[in-house]
Amino acid sequence: MKKSTLITNATLIDAPAGVAREGMNILVQDGRIASVSPALPVTPDDFRIDADGAYVCPGLIDGHVHLFLDAGSAPRASFLNTGDDAKLQIAARNAALAISAGITTVRDCGGPADLVFRFQKAVQYGDILGPRILAAGCPLTRPQGHCHFFGIEVTTPAEARRAVDSQVRSGAAFVKLIASGGGLTPGTRPSEADLALSIMREAVASAKANGVHISAHCHAVESIVRALDAGVDIIEHASFVRPHGPPKFDPEIAVRMKDQGVIVSPTAISGVRIAQTIRESGSQNGHDHDAVARLESRRRHTAKFLEFDVPILAGTDCGVASTPFNSIVDELLEYVNAGMSPASALRSATSDSARYLGQPLLGRLETNCFADLVFLSGNPLENLNYLRDPLLVFKEGEVVCDTRPAPMAIP
Ligand SMILES: [Zn+2]
């Protein structure tokens, strides 16, 4: 690794301030940002890159992914029918696609823990190209519950505590609870809350004791209420599915989320895309009808969460059907369509999400932060579509993707 790189003439995207600053020079040393300044630092021996006015944005964070699902039409079946080597190849392909999309950090919300942590270390040591991985390892679920095929099945608070402790010891950056059924897992119902409140409370206490955050997958209204009662930090999906009738946003619950400082990851784009696939299949059965209603409600709920000022962590749920690892821009565009400014949407995948995830070195282009940089041909604060085709991606000071037509480097 070159110890020092000077990037000159960059138009820096200051995500927290929501402004673009022209003519900036970024000095990268040992994987971190050493300085950001309009003045050239006196460092004659640096490797230099002339950004030629390109927009330089913080590396993106996808706050909800599953590296070990293949994003095909039947991700659960393909997971169950592949061996470990093939699973690792799928994860490697997903990770490479994320990097090429400027995603330098992912939060893996559940997978086979032994493979997840092995893969995480291989990426960390540079053996495999990929984003930094904040992983839950195995999610905690009820016996035969949603994601049980890579989860830890828990039936008592004591089992939940042991499961949390073991996942954190293995390298988990957070704990994931499966608080309701899910569309991916036959035999579970999204309309039903699955984990008992006593189990969720014990898992929360154990996560806090271990110094990690805890999130809950919640489709059923009752599961959201239990997650709030238990004191989780993040709610995934928050679909407001009821035992009868279509999903219905509950303003009182949203106010509770806001008051308790609970963050929501709406995973809107995966919902919209899977619903579209079901619609195109022409299936009219009751199960699919309910699934379409549940999946499409994520788009409406995103707008309601914005209206109620509930903080949003950008996450795609990529790895699930029809949602490849470069879906983050479409997720952010869902937020813009729901009423967010492009700057806020960008923050939900950079500086805001870094704060929500307790990662002070991520999501900003400031001194001492990790040098995770994405070079773009246009200003994403004006049009998020410029995020689609990064010219150059740095992760911790190293070039991990370079699609520039002609070299800009000056030896
Ligand atoms: Zn998920």
C-alpha cells in the first residue's frame, strides 16, 4: 500500500453540510484522511491523483444487506442447496458488486455466522475485494421462525443471552432479532409477532452489556410494539402488518419511535421490486396478494416516517429476491420520492447512518476519518443518479475500483 496519496482539484461533497466545495485537496495517509484543504500541503513525495474537478463523496453505507443470499428469484432455496464454497463465492460476487457501486461499508443483517465472520476477516485482511462488514452473524429467531435456516433458535431469555454473548464473542458488531414472521420463510406469518417480550428484553440487556446495538426485523404491528417495549435501537422494515386487512401505518407508534430515538431502516426498494415480480407473475392467490400489499406498503410508510421525523437508516435488504448489491441509489431515490432532499438521502447512507451505527470514522470526509472516497462525474446533491457509476472508489486509502477512461494519475 502506498502510505500517502494526495488528491488534488476535487469538488468535495460535504454530506453533513449538504454542500459541494470546489478546488479541494485531500491528503490520505495510512488509510485515513490526513487533511482536507483548498491549500496544497507540502508533501513532495506523495503519489498524486488529479481529480480534475470530479465530485468526491464519502463511501456509501448500505445499512441492511445479506451477503450470503444471491439476490436471485429464490434466494432461500439457493442458499439451502449450495455448499460452503459456493456460498462464499456468492458473498464474494455480492461484495465486488457493492464496491463497484461505491459502497464501502455494509451492515450484514443475518447469515451463517461461521461463514460470515470468516468472509469478514478475509475482506478485512485484503484477501477478498469488498466493503467493510458490520455483521450480526446469526439472527435470533424462534424455533422454525423466519431465517431459522441461518439463525439461532431461542426459546427462553437465558438462551437469548447466551446467543447474544456467543455472537459478539465471534465478532458481531450488533445483534439482530427476528421479531415477526417473514416472506422468505414458509411456516411463518409476517402478521404474527414471534419472539416473546421477555426474550427480546433479555437480548437488549445483553447487547447493551456487550456494547453493541440491537435491531429487530418487524412486519407485524405487535412485533414493532414489543421491539419498542424491549428498547431496541433499530427497527428493520416496520411494515405495520395487521392480523386482518392491509398494512396500516400507526401514528402513535411512529411518535413512540421518534420519542425513543429509534431508527427505522425501511428497505423500500426490495419491497417494491419483489412486489413487482409477484405482480408480473400474474399470481392471484391470497398469500401473494397479502405479500404485495405488505411489500408495497414500505413505500408509503417511508413517506409517513419522514412526516413523523423518525430517523432513517438507508438499507436495501439486498441479497433478497430482485435486489442486487448495487441497489442503494434506487433506495435513496425512494426516499427522495417520499419527500427527502437529495442531501438528506445521501446523509442517510453516509454521515447519518455512521452516527446511528456508532461509527465515528465513517460517512464523512474529515480529518482522521477512514479514506473511503467515491469519485463521481456529477454532483449527487443535485441528482443522486450520479452515484450510479463511480469513476474511482477508495476504501481505507486504497483504490478498490477504477473505471476512468484515461488515467489521471501523475507519477
Ligand atoms: Zn433482511
